[in-house]
Amino acid sequence: MNKKTIIFGAGESGLKVYYNLKKTAKELKVIKFADNNHELQGKYLKGLEIISPSSISKMEFGCIYVGTQYTHEVVHQLQALGVDRRKIVFPDEEILKGKVSFPREEIISALGHLFVAGMGILLLTFIVTAVV
């Protein structure tokens, strides 16, 4: 069995899935996050690169955990990219709704770093646009 795992969603839900897997499925190796947000792609979350969904089809992996509220859209998107439906895993609703305990400060800190980096890009874009 291929233990390489991708988490689709680089937001709070994706981080909840990440922490849950680290705690309960230690045999799995999370290798990447994937997200549709272009501003997050190429950045790192918990030391793992955030990739575009189109990159997934070129990778070798065992499963993809859906860590977003847009589960149906993500499933359709992944299937359109050629991902076998049997490789797509949905975490327990209790995880996504926060009924399982997580290190809240770490989640806020990790997302804060992405937010600050994203704001830097937005600010730079605004400055360049204003100057040009």
C-alpha cells in the first residue's frame, strides 16, 4: 500500500485533517497540500508545499484527504483530473466541525503565516499597479 498522502485544502479544515492524521494514522506520510487558491500555491504549510490541483495527476500517492467544505466540487475536480475515486477520502465530520481537539494556536499560527505572505503579494501588486 502506498502511504503517501495529499491533503486537498490548505485552510483551517485542511490543517485539522493534517493534525488528525498525525495523531491517528501515523503510518500515512502526508507529502503535500493542494489548493485551488493560486496565492497559496508554491508556499509551504507545516513544511509541506502547497501545490495546484493540476499537479496531482503527475504524482504518485496512495490517497487524497479532502480537507475543505467543498467536498462535492473537489471530488468532481479530482475525478476530472483522472484521480481514481477510491483514492479520495473524506474525514469524519467531527474533525471538520472542530469536535475533535486540535492545537488551535498552531493552526492560527500556520494560517497567519500564509495570510501575511498573501497580504505581502497583494500589497506588492497594489503598489506596482498604482505606480504603473
